[in-house]
Amino acid sequence: MSKTDWPKEPLTNEILQQLDRILDDWCTERDCDTSSDRGQAAARALFNWFEFGVRDNAELSKLLREERL
């Protein structure tokens, strides 16, 4: 059996808190709840940008604000 090489860094509590703060700020600005359909779509978009390799908080916030959700 071959070994799978997973080049992604693990999700730490600190990273999850960072993403949660960005999502909370976005939802507050749009007067929606993180558990709403719109909030969940924003969470997916944010996580996709993170998985793509964006790690800077300001850049993640900017990219999320530019999403058409």
C-alpha cells in the first residue's frame, strides 16, 4: 500500500478562531447569522480561500467581501 503525502498544514484551534472571527465580522456587517444559508456560503468561500493558500487575515477578509453571496 502506498503512503499518501498530504501537504496541507493541520487546522489548529488558533486557525479556526482566526477564520471564525473573519466570518463573524462578515456576518455582522451583513446582519446575518453564521448558521444561515448566507453565513454557511460565506464560511465555505472563506475556507476555500484558506485551503487555496491565503493565510493573511486582511486578504482573507477582502476576498470574502468580494465574493458574491
